[in-house]
Amino acid sequence: MTEKLKIKLSIADRVYPLTVDMSQEEGLRSASKKIDLMIKQFEENYAVRDKQDVLAMCALQFASQLEQKQLDNSIDGSETVARLKKINDLLIQYLDK
């Protein structure tokens, strides 16, 4: 059984108490810092007054980055296909012996 930690994360000047697995703590803290940094950048670069609008833009930014990575991975299957072809050729050579 994994040990749980009680942590508090601050996002957009609000504190969120969470109970998480020890293995999740570092990732959550890092994500919290990235969100706050992105909020700061949006507030500095755009005339945004409402935190909800800034948080929505942060969510859109993170979601679009994730989607783009998934699209890039699905499009760039040529390396995987080449590896599979090579393995298949080796199997054919082995079975022909």
C-alpha cells in the first residue's frame, strides 16, 4: 500500500489541500508552479482582469500542447514501421535457415 501525503498547493492565489501518493507530489508541485508562471505571463502580456479567464487560457494552452504531442507521435510512426520491417526481415531470414 502506498503512503499518502497531505499537501497544500497554491494556484492563482488560492490554496488547495490535497491528499496524494508520495510518487505524485513532485509532479503536482511542478505543475502548480508551471500554472502560476503561465498565469503571470498571461496577466503581463494581455489585458486580462478575471482569474477565470486566465485559468481557462492556461487550460487551453496545456491541453493544446498535449494534443499536439499526441498528434506528432501518431504522425511520426515511420520510425516504428521501419523497425518493424527490419524485425520482420530478420525473422524471415531466420525461419528460412
